[in-house]
Amino acid sequence: MAKETIVPIGPYHALQEEPEFFKLHVEGETVVGLDIELGYNHRGIEKLSESKTFEETVFLVERICGICSTSHPIACVQAIEDCGGIEVPERALYIRSVIGELERIHSHMLWLGLAGHFLGFNTVWMWTWRYREEVLDILEFITGNRNHYAMMKPGGVRRDIAVEDIPTVGRMVDRLKGPLEMLRDAIADDPLIHARTKGVGVLTREQVIDYCAVGPTARASGVAIDVRKDHPHAAYDRVDWEIVLGENGDVYDKIMVRIGEMFQAIRIIEQCLEQLKTVPGPIDSNPREVPPGEGIGLYEAPRGEVFHYVRSDGGNRPVRHKVRAPSYMNVITDREAVIGHTIADAAIILAAVDPCYCCTERAAAYDAEGNTKILGASGLITVSQQKTQQLRRELGAAGPVLRFED
């Protein structure tokens, strides 16, 4: 019987875009167990939010994730609007959906390219990212930014899509269909991709439900959950579209579900643009205050349900702001999906949930036995500073490793 050993992936690894630590327990080449260690990113977003006005908070949460830089703002403004009973003009709802679906295409294309890279199929990587640039061009044309679009605000959106610009946006979106069809057919017809992804990293329907997985991770296993259908918001109940489902829950189905969702995103965008030709303004209800209360905002981010909770005391800033990103629910499913597969397959299985750790991470210091908090925000900062000074002293005693000169 092969001896069990540990193969580490992370916390810094060439195939991981962010720091996270996976300990693969292996016997020979087969993975028999997985330990997941998170907590390498912590930026204190929720605490920072308490020092920002409601307007500033939207800009703050936009920085939670560059790829989901409109998903968090939409969920955030919906939480504020729910708390304050704030109405949103119809035109703003269509604009929110246009930006959100463009971001979905952008995010899925980014992941699809990386999946090709993980599999050693760099042609898929290069072609996908080449056409992802065209999606960013559309976002730049509409918002002025290729990322961090700064479009959302409580009560509406910050910028309109001018009627005279709609035909141009429509043509730019229409040009994405051909490349997406090409990528879909290339993946569907390639025997090597099939060999590396079919039957690999399977997550059953029951496991999805047990772990409360969300987004494409759940839909690839045939679980038809989608916030856009289950809790209609923006303009999603005003247009026709379908939830894309897989059957087998393997890596291949996760790929094809995301590709199918890009076609559905185009379908949604085209209908929203058509409606924007006739739906009048304004684009903002211009709320002046948020009364005491609490509210929640849900949005179907590219990775799944993102949740924001906001509480107000009637002032101009939240007194509590809670964020739950979809990766918080999805990453833990790797404990099931990776078991029984080879080390070579582990990287693509871990990546198949499209994890985002800067969205997910949070840190707290508790006494596990007494269930009491040991350190607050200021205490954590002090401990971090002390550790940094200790490392500086140790590295200084060891002498310089590198020297740079002009």
C-alpha cells in the first residue's frame, strides 16, 4: 500500500492567482484527502465600510474584486435600497442588467482562458483573452472604464446609455457571437479537453445541496438555482432568458455551463438595449437619507450568489455591513470533488469553481474554548505590525539577500 504524503499547492503557486493553501493528501498519484487553509488576504472591507458614507461604501465594495466589480456594488445598493425603501427608476434597472451581464461575459471569458492554461491548452487561453478585450472595450465605451465601472449608486445608476449610442453598443455585442461559437465548438470537439475534464472533479447534486454551493458550480450538477430567477431584481424579470444546466457536475459541464451563460447574457443585453430605446428617464431617484433599519441585497455574480447586509441608524453611513461572496460557499466543495483523482487533475478541479479569495477572506481572533473575541480590529493591526518588525530584525540580522543599484 502506498504511503500517504502531502503535496502542497500554495499559498503562493504559479497556477493560483491569489494566495491560498491546499494540502493534498496523496497515496502515490491519487488524492485521498484535502485540507483547505484560507485567510491569507484580509483587507477589512466590512469594518472600513462603517467609516464611509453610503455613497462612498459603493465605491469601496467595488474594490472587493476586480472581476466582480459591479456584482458587489449591485448587491450593496440593493441592500441600501431595501433598508431605506428606496425606489429605482425603470431605466436604471435595465442599465444595471446591461453592465452586470457584460461583466458576466468578461468574467467567464477570463476563467475559460485560465482553464485552458491549467490544462496546457494555451491556444484556448490566448484566443479567449483576445476576445475578452472586446468585452472590456464595450464596458469602456459605456462607462469610461474597462474595470471598476463606477455605475451603481443607491437609487439608480450614475451614467445613462444614450439612445444614439445604443446601435453602436448593439453592434459591438453582436460581434461577440461568432467568437463564442468558435470557442464553444472548439472545446466541444477536442478529444484532449474531453479526456482531461469529462468525469473529472464530479460534484453530485446531493453534494451541491449539502454544501450549499451556488452559481455555475451548482448548475453544472443540475441544480437550477439563480438569484436572477429566484429573487428577481434589476431587469431580469422584464426580459426572456433561461437558466443553463449541466447533468454530470464534472469540470466539462462547468465549462459548458459558463459558455452557455455567455450566450444567455448576450440575449439579456440585446433585450435591455431594445427597451432602453423607449423607456424614458430618469436614471436616479436621488435619495437624500437612509432611515433606521436593515436591508439585504442579493445578486447573481458570475460565480454565484453574492449577499450584502446593511444596517442603518438613520445617519449617513452603515453601522454594520456584512458581505458573503459565492466562493465562500463553493471552495469547500473541493473536498469532495478532488478525492480519487490524480495530482495532475487537482489544479483544474480546484480552479473549476472559479475561486475568488479576495472576495471571500476575512479574519478574526477568537478563544475557541471560551467562544470569546481575543482581538478586535486595532489589536489585529498591532499584532501584524509587531510581526513585521520581528521579520525585519531577523532578515536584517541575516544580512541583505539582494542588492539593487542604479
